[in-house]
Amino acid sequence: MLTPDLLDRAVELLRRGGVIALPTETVYGLAANAEDELAVRRVFAIKGRPATHPLIVHIPGAEHLSEWARVVPDEARALAKAFWPGPLTLVLPRTSRATDAVTGGQDTVALRVPGHSVAMEVLSKLGGGVAAPSANRFGRVSPTTAEHVQRDLGSDVDLVLDGGPSTVGVESTIVDLSSGAPAILRPGGLATEDVERVLGRAVPVRTSTTVRVSGSLESHYAPRAGVVLAEPGEAVQRVEALRAQGLRVGVLGPASLSLPKDVQRFDVPGEPAEAARVLYARLREADEQGHDVLVACLPAASGLGIAVRDRLSRAAAPR
């Protein structure tokens, strides 16, 4: 149970160089004081994450933007006003407060205000920013519950705050506003259409860019089982072909999908926001059942379906 004393302990740990697991609306984060270089490097060590792979700094509110970003264009402020707290990350030119340990040596910093009451209270009490990538081993399935974190990281973390299941379920949408026109560098829990509505123009999704951001590697978010992608109408055919090879096959897909009785289905609804919310939990459940391969039904490429397709594509990439 979360108590004021436990939250105070979490803040004290962060001030003393500790690393905690922090609930957010997207996924659970592995949080360290963003201005404590040794603590940040411990985050990299716990995750097994390359030091050149930058981290997102979570801050208490949009009023702190100029402390971390030396240039904050009007479009960044418009997006922050519309979507913070929430699943939006802004990439902006950094100030000296954002160290190389956080930025991966780049001249940009990724910033967001998380939409979770526990995370916000910790940040408010801390009075600063925390670097908080997903609280799991690098490249594996992100955690959406405190139990996931405990299973993955165990005693490597000083404290796990249990804020209940993440309500969005996939990482934040990353929008680059560091130079020139805005671009989405990682689809996530905020739909592209919503970003475009606020900015009043089309915003491209760029898979190739000189700016490095979290979750941009080709292979990422991967369960132990192999993942095969399929449009819903192709799923049964893919299942039968894989079973003919002697593989134990599971399916990630909606209840409406008609499958052979002896094929286990892990319910990932066709509605994109619901699919995003449960995706990582279902991937973990499938791993626990020991499947060799998972056939993943792709949602429509609109709204949060774009983020779900992105995560599944990276999970299916060669490792």
C-alpha cells in the first residue's frame, strides 16, 4: 500500500543516488535523479542498456521546460499545454542541466510530464527531474505492473512503488521539435492525429533520423517466444503452417478470431486503445505458457493502432 511515508522514502532514495521503479500511465519506469550521473549510470547497468541510448527525463510540469531546454518553440508549448501530464515526450535542444549521461552525448534532451498521480507526487516532492526508461532488461517486454518489475529486476531496484496497472500500456509518443518542422520519432500512447490536430499540420513519422531516442532500435519489446505478424484474415493460415513445423503456437488476437480449439489465444482486442493497454501483459502471459512462437494480429494502422503495430514489428524483428 502506498503511504505518505513510502513516497517520502522514494524521494529520499532518489536524492541519495538510489534507483526506484516508478508507475506511470504508459509503463513502469526505472527512475533515478536525472542530475546524479552515478545514479543514471546505475540505471544503464541494471537494464543492460547501451550508454549511447538516451533516456527520457520526467519533470513535474511544463513550467520546468526552460530549465532543461534552452529553446522551447511555440509548438512545443502548445503540445505541452494540450497533452501534459500525459503520454507525450518532446525532444528539444538541451541546457547544461541535461548531462551527457542522460542525453547519450547529444545536444538534445527528451522531456515529458507523466500522467500518473504517484509519479507526479514523487516528482513534486523531489523538485527536479528523473531519468526513467522502462523498468525491465534492455530489449525485453516493458512492464505495466509492479509485479512485472519485481519479476524482471528483483533486488537490483531499491524500491518498487505499486501504482496499479498502467492505463495506457505503451510508451509515450516522441515528437522532435529540436530543429525545423516537427516529426514523430516513436509512435506511442498519443495518436498522431491528436498531435496534428493541435499543431494544425501534418506531422510525419520518421524511422530514420540523426536524433537517437528511446525504443528506436529495430529489435525491441521482445518476448522470449518468436513473433510472427499477420493481418487478421491471415492468422489461421499462419498458425497452421507453423504447427506443421512442430512448433507450439499461440495467438495474440481478438475474441472474434476463429481458431482451432487446441490453439491458445491471448486476448488482444481489435480496438487500438484497448490493444495498447493490454499488449505487454499478454506478451508476458504467452511467455509464461512456454510457446515457441506467437502469431500477432495487427490492428488497423490508425490512432493507437500505429503504436501497437510499431511495438509488434520490433518484437518480431531478428535478434
